[in-house]
Amino acid sequence: MKQASLKYVVCPKCYSSLKLFAEIVEGEEILEGKLICSNPQCTKIYQITKGVAELTLFGYVDERKIVDSFGFEWGAHLKGRVEKNTVFGRTLEDDLNYFLEATQLSPQDITGKLILDAGCGSAKLTKLLA
């Protein structure tokens, strides 16, 4: 993780800024450390491990739903069952609605925003959001 990327991330729980506590740094890369929410009512701590900030909300969201969804999608992907006009059985409109519901965002919330595609899907939704 690069310190310059901090201007693009916030606490996933309360959307406040994050304070960096670097422990192992090589050049511009922060390999180990912590990101701590600056909101005194939150103070959630996110680990940085092997250069990757783990900005997850486990314990705050239904992680079983996430695991089941990705398990189904990647199982279908590995078996060559990836459709051209749908995303794992959902139309692009269905997938957009699923994304908005799962993230609790509205189209207005993301208009004009920078969105990170972390490389965990087919990228069809990312193209639709762009």
C-alpha cells in the first residue's frame, strides 16, 4: 500500500478518514501497519499485511452472504459457465441493483466518484458504473 492512496480511502464502517501507523516500509510501499479510523466513536482498526490494507467489515455485515456469493460466482467461472449477456445469471441491471443494495449506496452516492475495482469479478459491472 502506498501512503498516497490514503486520500482515496475512508473507514468502510463510518466513512471517516483513516490514520496511518506504518510498521514496515520499503521505499514508498507500506508493507505492514495499521489504518485506524479517526472518528472517536468508531476507532475501527484495519491491518496492512504484505502491502495490502484489509478494509473489511467482518462482524458488521453478513460475511456468509459474501462468501456464498463469491463461491458461486468463481465456481461458475472456473467451470466455464460465464455468460456473455449476464453476470452469473443476473442481467447487468440486476447486478447493478444487487451492488447498490449490498453496498447500501444509491446512484447519486457514486456519481462523480472514483471507484476502485479490486479485480474480484468480471469487470462488467465496473464498465456499467463508468
